[in-house]
Amino acid sequence: MHIERGARHRSLGRSPQNQAIRRLAYEPIGHRPHWPRVSIVVPAHNEEASLEPAVRSLMAQDYPDLEIVLVDDRSEDRTGAIMDRLARRDPRLRVIHVRDLPPGWMGKNHAMWVGAQAATGEWFLFTDADVHMHPDTVRRAVEYALRHGLDHLTVAPLLTVRGLVLSAWVGLFTLLFIASERPHRVRDPRSRHGVGIGAFNLIRREVYDAIGTHRAIALRPDDDRQLGRRVKRHGYAQEMLVGGELIRVAWYRTVGEALRGMEKHALAGMDYRWTKAVAGVALVALATLFPWAALFLGDAWIACSSAGAIVAIAAGYLLSNPPHLWRGLLVLPVGAAMLVYGLARALLLTAIRGGVHWGSRFFSLDQLKQNRSM
């Protein structure tokens, strides 16, 4: 049924690939006589520090037909108790406690799958336990998806970070994401690019089932990205918006957290292909670090070319990021060095260990490669 929807989408001749990415805050809230039921699925593992404010922002949504499914994924802190307490105050909340992780799953993916199986909505919204949403966020997003005939809508959050170095790193990471994933093209049915962002993945229930649910990506640490790619690969209508102030998340609090986070995703982002991964790190180093080093090589034309490249990087940085991250320009070469070092370190550790750690579990490369993109 929805493969036909994708075919119809193509026949309409939409050619929006050259348009800028739209901002959710600029879209109307919408007033409809009937709204489809939306189930927000929130997996959480040891999230007692961030969970309650995030869930309260979901409880404050003005969407008329909403349920919130909270999944306690084997937490060892007060996460489950906080969920139970909040659920006693709001009948829209359902709590599921996962005690064991079955073989062949990563914890977060399993938790989202469990939550989706228990959910009753026509649409699922997968989000994280540290994401804060403005009260009209869900209504705006559903209105946009319905108005444009979408099957999947993902929204980029506003990333809040502390410190100059983390600002530079996040800003460069965002620039790299835009350059590699080309999110402005995901709405084009003729493009192969598909995107998913963990903070906000809104998808029709029947489409989620048709693409294989999280079972199809059970061992992918980049589950959000793979979900978006499967939607696009199966021919469904997809789009990405910028959330801005409507969706906020404190991504990493320290440089150490950022480096550890890269350990899980660096090789997965290259689909576990070593040649592609090493070449990718070399390309990032060449693009972001080499121009700074070349400034001091002595030849005037090399220095001028390097200065031009640095200006281009800075311009791309400014265009790709919100104003609060522009301060990262003050330490841009440090941020670039951290990005390259983090990627190289992640690949080296993965090679030495023969896999990656996720939570309390270790997943070998042999296991992970079973879930390569098809």
C-alpha cells in the first residue's frame, strides 16, 4: 500500500532537492477535527539525572490524542522508579520494565521495539530520555507530516554544549553531517539519501512495520540513521526539518563523553567497512586539519590556498550551525584536531578490541557485521 504511496509521491513531480531545510517553528500548529493517535516511545537506561524534566516536557504537549510509552531498559539507578511515579500522575503514561536483553539485540533498539509493540498509536514518535520539547512540537510535526503526505518526519534538535572546544567539535560534526548525509535532499523521492535523528523520529505505524521494525536494525548502534535509510530505501515519503528552540538536547557534557560516544559510531557510520572508514578519517583530516598546518609550510601560494580553505570552512561552519555555537570558531583548529583524533581513536580501539562496548555489553565485529546495510 505505502510503496504505492511512494510511487505516487514520485509521480507528483516534486523537485525540492534545491530548497533549504525548513524550520519546524515556522510551520503552522494546525487545527483539525480529528488527529491521529500518536505514541511517543522513550527508551531509557540509567537516565535518572535527565529523565523527569524530559518526560514532563512530553506530558506538557498540547496534542489531543497522545500516549507516552516509557521503557526502562534494565536500569540500575532510579530510572524505573521515576517512571512509575510519573505514570501514577498521568494516565497517558505507560511504563514497561525490561529485565533481560535477548541475544541478537542492542539494548536501546530492543527497548524501542518493545515500546512500539505495546503502543496503540497510528504514528510512533521515537525520542530519547534527555530531549526537551516545546508544548506545541508534536502538533506542529504531525500537522506538517499530514499536510505534506509524509510517512516519516525527522527533526534536528538544538544541541546545547558547554565550553569552546565542545562547541567547535559539535559545530564541525554538524558540518560533516550535512556534507555527508545531504539532509536537504531527503525529501526528493529521486534521491537515495535518507536520514533519521534519534531526538525526533516520527513515523507511521504501518510504515514502521513494513520496513521491518527495529528487528531489522537490532545490532546497529546508529539505529536512528538506519531507520531513516530503510524508510527511504523502501520508497516512502520522508523529510527532515530543523527543530531550533522547539527541541533541545544537551548532547555531551565533557570532551571525554564525546570521545567515548564516537567509539560506538565511527565504524558503524562507514557500515563496518575498514577501507571506507580509514579513507573517511583521512579525508576529514585533509579537509579540516591540513589547511591549518599548510599555513606554515612557507610557500606563499600554499599559504594563500590554505587561508582560502579555512575561510570556506568557517563560512560552512557559520551556515550550518545556530548562533550559540559560533563561538567555537575561536578554537576551530582545536575542534578539528579533536574530531580527527576521536575518529581515529575510535577505529583503533574497535580494531584492538574486535568490537564495541554498548552499555554493559560487548558486541563483536562478527555480530555487528551481520546487520550491515543492505
